[in-house]
Amino acid sequence: MKTIRLTMAQAMVRYLANQFVEVDGREVAYFAGVWAIFGHGNVAGLGEALVRMQKALPTYRAHNEQAMAHAAIAFAKTCRRRRAMACTSSIGPGATNMVTAAAVAHVNRLPVLFLPGDVFANRRPDPVLQQLEDFEDGTVSANDCYRPVSRYFDRLTRPEQALLALPRALATMTDPASCGPVTLALCQDVQAEAYDFPLSFFDRTVWPERRVTPHPADVKALGAAIRAAEKPLLVAGGGVHYSGAAEVLAGFAEATGIPVAETQAGKSALPSDQQQCLGGIGVTGTSVANAAAAQADLVVGIGTRLQDFTTGSRSLFANPRRCLIQVNVNAFDAHKHAARPLVGDAREVIRSLAEAAEDLKVDDGWAAYCAAQKTAWENEADKVLAPVQGALPSDAHVIGAVNRACDDDGIVVGAAGGLPGELHRLWRSRRPGSYHMEYGYSCMGYEIAAGLGVKMAAPDNHVVVMVGDGSYLMMNSEIATAAMLGLQLTIVVLDNRGFGCINRLQQATGSPSFNNLLEDAVHERLPDVDFVAHAASLGATARRLGGPAELEEAVRAARQIPGVSVFVIETDPAVSTEAGGHWWDVAVPEVSELDAVTAAYEDYRQATRKQRVDG
């Protein structure tokens, strides 16, 4: 057996650079690059290995560890999980900074390879700088925080362990059912230790596109259930995008007339103007989608976890005779809510159903009802999206301006706060993949870093990030990274001087406004944050705009401006779209000295009686 003597870090980098996948008929590197912030724990080992591999495996420098991981997550999502990136940090705070991002990737089933530096395996210099010590377990380090947020976790304490850990990592990340973040904690002394690795370990490997084939009997049963249903409803989740099933689903819906509602992750599966597309469903859904969900006697989830925002905390699918079938590549998700599971790839399941599309035509009355409700919703949405003059605009007014300014190649990016709810309801998608929302973990600070990752994955598209001032202040450092990389990115900052969304929720549960808007927080003087000056200091071209009309013009023109453009617009924190939406289970205090809380609790108690407890 021929061998080559390499450090563990050198072997790891060489291995990663030789992993490929087939995308659209051509072989491309699975890892598009490595995000790195160096420190003790990775600079001497992994840093030395990466510097020699820039052509095969580029290294990108970020400004925040969590942010660079968000960029990697957004890249993988935009690539429909077919490609990924790795992220490496020093030990201690550099490593734990990425734990939040690992949770984002885990919840959203997205592949990222985390390579945090770790303590010395030989323990000679313990305790080293930034080392966390467990008083009862000498094997614990800060990186054990990654265990619950990783689909596969390993700590490499010997260089030869890479021979097993790396193939396991790739197998996890490329498998549609187990896909998610992988953490390989790299002891800093082990990174630098040499071993005689087999040359065959570094052979070019092409990972095939895996698809979970559904059992024919299960597909036949699903077809029979659709045929027997009077009011069927399909719920498209993120799995529709990940499996590349959007076009197949659109064709199936058009051929059968079956209406389709979309989760946050599934939005843009169908063009918004397709007759069968009812738009967002659930707590942040449209009136038409939620009305259909309440009446449906058959609900078929396709690639969705059916989290509480989708199901209205298990109160939305109100038909007592309703049957729930879950199509998912992951058995864990397919069995949720006591559903009839159909374990299989979304595209393969829909294709199998499409063969009998003529036999699965929806009832004319149900189709007509959904069409009428859709028309009514569109008219209502037009009103809230229309430009406003003479008053502070709402989030909806801003969304309308941005939506009108985006061409067919536009991708809107967002996460957390009030914007996801308004976007889910009101954004009109023109094509699959044009809507990128992180609402599985609802992570504030994801937005700008994600815009960077989306742009790297889709360099020819006009990427528009919509972010509130709260999220902007939490994490904005990757404006500088995007500027440094010469990427064209448009960022719209909605300034409502606080956490407007959670302030509205606070008041809806009976409490007074407290500690969410800046004016209601403890302060001696209110800061007048100059977002324009701040963004400009990070390398962006920045402007404050007077209203939606001016914003629409600016966003349309931004696609011709190189670099990062930041547009700041002041919005009203008290206004949200009243149409659409559904109840969400947010526990209200059972006893309180506040009359408003007591009244809110009674409403809450009545609402919980509508929740289903059958799964």
C-alpha cells in the first residue's frame, strides 16, 4: 500500500478538496470553500494546510464566526443541499460562537462542516488559554456544546482517526435523510501530528445524488386517498426545494387542480400567480390558505416538519374528518402529528402520482371555492402593499416596494422578527428559489451574512436582504466581508427603533410595552443610530430614503451598482397586516395583577381547546 506522510490537518484538507458531486450533469467540488477565522487552536495546524490549497479549496476570511457559518448555511440552502462549505475557528469563544449557527443548520436540515479547534489531546499544557474545564469529566471541552446541534459529532484525538471520521462526515452531509451539520472537533496538537496516510484515501470521490425511493404501495395508497377526498390540500415544505421538485409539483397541481399552500421553507415552490398556489400557511399565512386548511379533509405535507407556525400550534387543520399524510425522506419527520407516513423523495413521489393525474382531478366546487378565496386575498394584499404617502410606512409598504423593484432573477433574504410574517403572507414569488427565509430557528442576525452566502451560490441573481434594525445591530459585520469580496448585494434596513414584532406580541398577551422598543427600555438618553454612516464605514454605499416610492426606485437601480448597497427606511413599529394569519400558542400567565393579562389568559384558554392532541 502506497502512503504519504502528512499532518492530520494536511490530510483533511486534501481529502475535502477531492470530494465532488454531480450538479446539472457536471461534476463540481462538493466543498465550495472554507470560512476561517484563525486563532490558537487552528492557525498553526489547519491554517498551514489551507494556505497550500487555495486553488482547489479556497479559504475566505470573515469577521464573526457565527456570521460566517450563517453564510455557509445560506450557500448550502441556495444550492438545494447539493454543495456545502466548511467553517473553522479557534478554541473557546471562536468555537462556541458557531454553536448557534450549528443549531440553525440542524433545524433546517442543511449541511455545514464545522471544524472548531479543540484542547490538547496530550494534555501536557492544560489548562490552555480559553480551555473550559469540567470538574467531573476530563474529556469534556467547550466543543461538547456541538453534540445536540450536530447530525454527526467526533473529536479527533489521533491523526489516523481522520480515515474514519471524514467519510462518515461526508456520508451524513450528502444523505437526504440524515443531512445536516457535522462537527469534527480538532485537537490542536493532533492537527500538527504526522501519519502515513494511504494514497488511495485521497482519490477523487464523486458522491451520487441519493434519492429515497418510495414504496409503490404507499404511493398507491396516497393516490387512493386523494381520489377519495372532497377537499384535498397539499402543503409544500423545504423538502420540495431540496429535492428539486418545484416544477414537478407545479405541473401536478395544474393538472389536478389540487391547491397548494406553502410553509416558510417551502415558499416559492410555486409561482404566486399560479391558480393553485394559495401562498403561505399557518400563523403567518394567507387568508385563503388558512381557510382551505381549516376545511381540508385530506392534508398532504410534502417535505415539511409541520412545526407550530405551519399548523397554528395544531389548531389549523380543523376538519374533524381530516386525514394527514406526511411525505418526507426522513422517517422521524414523516411520522409527526400521528400522520400516515410516506417515506420517500418528494420529486419521486409526485412523479409517481403524476402518472395518474387525470384520475386525480379535484372537485370543481373545491377548486372554485379556493379560486374565489384567492382572488379576495389578492385584492386585500394589493391594498396593504400599495404605496403610502404622508405617514410612516408599514413593513408591508416596504415589502411592496421591494417586490415591485425585483425582476425575475431577484432573491429576497430574511429571518426573524416581524418581516418573515409579512413576507410569508405578502411576497409574490415569480420562480422557485426566489424566497430565502430562515424561520426554522428564527435566528436574528442571520440576514446579512445569509445574503453573502446566497450571492456566492447565485452570483448572477439580484440578492436583496430585508432586515430590521434589531437584527442589523446584532450582526452586521459581513457587510465588510461582502465589500471585501467585491460582491453585489442590496440590503434594506427597516428602522422601527426596536424589536417591533415582539413588542406587538407582548401587548397582544396583555402586558404593557416594556423593554422591546428603545423608548420603553431603561435609558438615560435614546441613541440616534446612524445606520447610513455605519454601513458606509464597513464599505457599503448607503442612503436613507424618505418612503416606499423612493425605495422602489433605489432597489431597481441597485442591481447596476457594484458592491454593497444599503438603504435605510424608517417604519411604523405598531402596524402589521391584519388580514391572514392564525392563532399561535404563546403561554399567557394564568394569574396576574394586570386586568389585560387576565383577559388575555381567558382568550388563550379558549383557544387551546381547539388544539388537536392526536399526535
